[in-house]
Amino acid sequence: MIRVKRRNLILLVVVGAFPTGLLVYLAFSSDDMLPSQMNTLDIHQVESRFAQMLRELDKENKAVNKELGLTRSQLLSLQMSMAAQNDSGTSNNTRVRCKNPQPEVPKCEVIHVAIVCAKNNATRQVVTLIKSILFYRKNPLHFHFISDNTAQLILLYLFETWNVAEVEVSFYPASSIENEVSWIQNKHYSGVYGLMKLTLPKTLPQSLQKVIVLDTDVTFATDIAELWKIFQVLKGKKAIGLVENQSDWYLGKLWRNHRPWPALGRGFNTGVILLDLHILRQLDWTSLWRSVAEKELITMHYTSLADQDIFNAVLKQNQYLLYHLPCQWNVQLSDNTRSEECYTDISDLKIIHWNSPKKLKVKNKHVEFFRNLYLTFQEYDANLLRNRLFGCGTTSAVNPMQEQLNQISEDDECYDFSRERVMVHRTHLYYIDYEYEPVENDVTLVTQLSMDRLQMLETICKHWEGPISLALYISDAEAQQFLRYAQGSEILMKRKNIGYHVVFRDGQYYPVNYLRNVALKQVRTPFVFLSDIDFLPVHNLYENLKRTATTMDLANTKKALIVPAFETPRYRIEFPKSKAELLSSLDMGDLYTFRYHVWPKGHFPTNYAKWRTATTPYTVSWEADFEPYIVVGKDVPMFDQRFVGFGWNKVSHTMELDLLGYEFVVLPSVFIIHMPHAPSFDIAKFRSSSLYRHCLKVLKREFHRDLSRKHGLKALKYLTAD
């Protein structure tokens, strides 16, 4: 190999010198360009011939550079196809024997990937990892997640709504594995979950023969099949493929009295692992790693790098298990890393590993490039990964959503509206940590927003101290903006009772009722307050509603408690602390009943005249176009998602509640106030587009028809509602 490198270096020098020498020769050997004739030769002819020579030389250089590139690629390919000849497992004693590149992975062979994922934050990392895998992959994939209940809920819903072709997922409860490793004291920030990769040969199905194991903080820069095909050269008992550690951690030189676990040479990093499960089971892997760990813990007392310490101790004593992966398969961006030795060009990169606790803030000469690559996948529109064409049949070939979409004629002038009825939006539940245990008669505020209403969030949190279930309709890139906004807000970070559910943008209109349903389905309290993001509740509303739910026996009756709505034209107001202060503001013209001047029918049945003097709750009757803000049991019917943007989204829901026998009861001492803002895109479309208004009428007729089919004669009185 050294001779090959020297030969290529000489070739590079020769080729680099060739164009210059040739240029000098041609310049002084051409009869037309002798010095004695220069003053008689037209300057334009000189420029023309000189330019022609440069073009020809440039063409020749490109051809030679291409040959050199091929030679370099072949050398890298040879590195990737090294045979497992290293008995000692250290880089210093490695014997290199070059083989022909491994055969390509068959098109429909399923690649299996195992990942340990726990808690909310790790699910965000996993999504970026999976995007990078899906972007390059050409094979079916099966992800195996060891996860806690939170991560399983999030990831299962994400994959169900993502609906990517030829991707399967399986989950293995971390709680059933915890006892296998909890006896090991681990000081790594990953906690007990950082030890669970040790259990994979036992945990994964016995029928599964091999698996790629990944940390959540790695990013792919190539097709995962290139890594999978290295299994073909794991011969004999070589069952664990790892990249050498790229820091001095296991050399024990990082600080005085630093005492790492035993390892071969520099040790090996377990962020990327090839596991031959079949061989490990034959060798009784569980007994093997446990016996080594028990022995080492007598003197080491705890692990500092979780499973990595134990893997290295096992390999130190059982070197025959190790296959040394080329370092491009785990370029480690930790502190004190030597990862720069792994790459000289972007094409060398295979997997980038952010294995420092600092993550994207780690110090590295090329960190800006790596960070940009990571952020590219983080902000990449993952909806585009749905549409890859596969014909392997490893998952159901029938996509229910696509089948329904195919039944809608694209020539239909209301196609974009009809599409929303069957649309499933990719959704990441609990995007930020959520920890809350409901109290008796607890009430969750349910609402939704887009990025242009984000500024309302902090203010609402000041007015409502109870739990909130919030659906955000944003793009992948906007999700990162929201995350930075939330993490930079002391008000929001103090709150662990807000469930942020990111619904990724896909479509022309704002799917308001779809968003409401997403937020409603995640409620964990017995009661919900169905509101909009641009309404501020009176400060004591949360405590008041909990008491009212008890006194009005909301749990055992079909009641919808109405919270009267008002509005102000002013961006800054002295918010009323009581009903008396609100009535005073009404009389002074600082407040108005909500939409009295543009849509009086929406809240007219609330009977504001009666509310002014009411001291006890009173019942009102449903009327056409009624759309109050209500408190109901969490088992309330879902909203009709065909209604998007502006128009009839709440009206249709209120109509169905009345049909189902709900009693509308107005609360006498509480209220919400709508804060002014610029008109939304959808209301602007409603006002300016006759097609929008026409399609809304079509949706109304369809809703009436479906209501009649569902409820029969009981729906007759609503058929004329408009």
C-alpha cells in the first residue's frame, strides 16, 4: 500500500508540472509567436491562440484529474474492503490484506437498525438521524427501538403519520430490560439507557441474525447499505464491528490520575456497531459481558462511558470478536478528538458522530461544515422522503391515505379542500419535555397556532397556569426556530405542563380542525377548555373552571360550559381582573362583545345582555352559526377536519354537540378577551377569493349530508343552517 501511495504522489507531481512545461514550450516554439515577430502580430490573434491552448490544456487536466480521482476512490474502496486480519485488535499491529469490494446489497434486502431512545429530547435527535438515513437509502429498513413509554408514544405516532414506504418499526420496552443493567453504576449522562445496547442479542428477536446499532447523535453522509455490506467480511467469530476511539480517553493521558477501563490500544467507540447476533448468542454473550463487568467493577466501581467501557473490557480479553471498521464510519467530534486523520475530503465522510456533551458547540477545526450538514438534515422537509418508489413488498403496498386521495379528481375545483378531509400530517408529539400529573377535576386548555402567533404563547402562560395541549403547524425549519424560542424563554422553560405537538406543514391551507384534534387526543385531564391562541383568559379562570366542573357535575352530565368572549381593538390594555372591571371597560368602549360588528350570529345566543347581571349559570339554546368557546369532558367528539382555514370550523362542531344532546350553559363570572393581530392568510383568501367561498359552501352541503346519514331524522333541523 505504501508503494501505491508513493507512485500516485509521483504521478501527481508529474501531472501538475506537465501543463506549465507544455505552455512554456508552445509559447516559444510556435513560428507565429517568435519574439522577433511579436510586434508585427496582431494582439487579438495572440489572445485567441493563447485562449485556445488554455482550453485544450484545461480539458486534458480534467481528464487526468478524473483518473487521479478514480485512483483515490479505489484506494478508499480498498480500505473499506479490508479483511478481518487483525488478531490483536489494535491499529498498530493490523495486517492489511486487500480484497475485491463486497457485492452490492440486494435491492430488497431489509437492513435492520437498533437504537436506544428515551425521553422527549432524544426523539428529536432520532428524527434527524433517520432523515439522514432515509435521504441516502435504497433498501427497505426495519428500525428496532429500545425505548421508554414517552419515546415509544412519540416515535410510534411519528412513523404512523409519516407513512414512509418500506420502513417498519418495532419497540422493546426499556422497563423490561432495565433490571439487566441497572446493577451497574453509570456516571455517563445517558444513565441506565446508556447500558442497554449490551442486551441487544438477548432483547431482539432470535430470528434476527445481524443488526447495525447506532447512537441517536450520529448523522449519515452515505447510503447505510454501504455499512451493511461490511457484514460480508465478518468471518469466523468476528461478531462486533467498531471504529477505533479517536480521543486519548482509554490511553489514560487526559489528566492526572485519569484511570479508564481496560481497552485495546486507544479503545473503540460504540456509537456505531455492527453486531452479528447469531455468533454472539452462540458464544453466550450475556454471560460473557456480565462476568467481565462484574470483575472490573470491583476496582473501577462505575462506568464513565456507559456500555462503551464494558464493550472495550470484553474485547480486551476476547480480541477474536473484534472487526476493526475504517474510521470514516464513525468520525467522532468529541473534545480532544483526532478525527481529522479520518478524512481529507467530503467524499471520505460516512457517519458523523456528535459524541461530546457539547454536541453542536464542540470545538473542531471543521465544525462549521459538520454543523451545516447536521442542520441541513434537521431542517429538511421530511415529507419529501415519503415519495420514494419501492417495489419490495416488505410493508403494505396499500397506502390508505393515498388511495383516498386518488379517488379525488384533481380537476375538481375544490381539490385542495377535499384533500384535507383525508390528509394525514406528519406529527411529532411532545416536542419538548412534558411532566404533569392531573389533579382532581383538572382542565386542559386546548389550542393551536402557526409561527405568526407564537408571540401569544408567553402571555397566555401568564394568564393560565394549568396544563395546555398545543398543536403547532410549522415546517421542519420553523420547528427549530420554535425550539430556540422556547428554550430561550424563562416563562416557557419553567412550565412542564405544556404538551407541544408539532404538526408539520403540508398543504395550501391551515388545517385548523386537524390541529385541534391532535391537541385534543393528547389531553390527560378529565376536562378540556377549547379555545384559540389569540384569546387571553381572565387570570383566575383555571381555578374557577376546576371548581365549576365539580359543582355542575360535569363528569356525569352532557354539558358544554360557555366562557363568554370579548375583544379589544387595542394592542395594549389594562387587562380586567374581574367581571366588574370588564363591564366598566365595555361601557367605556375599550372592549366589545366578540365579533359583534362582523359576525354577530357567532356569539349572539350567549345573550350578553343577560350575562351583565347574571350571578348564576344559565342555559341557552343552539342557533345557526353559533360557535362559543366551551369547557367539556375530554371525550367530546372530534372536530370535522374537512373545514380548514377560515369558516365553519367551530360552527360544525357546535352543531354536532347540540345534535348529540349537549346542554349549553353560560358561566356568569368568567371571560376571555381576543387580542388584535394582522389578518391570517386564510381569512384574506376568504375575503378575496370567490372560489374559496364557493368551496366552503360545497363543504357545508357535504357536512349536512354526512350529518343526515349519521344521525337520520334528528339532523333535519340543521339542514337549513347556513
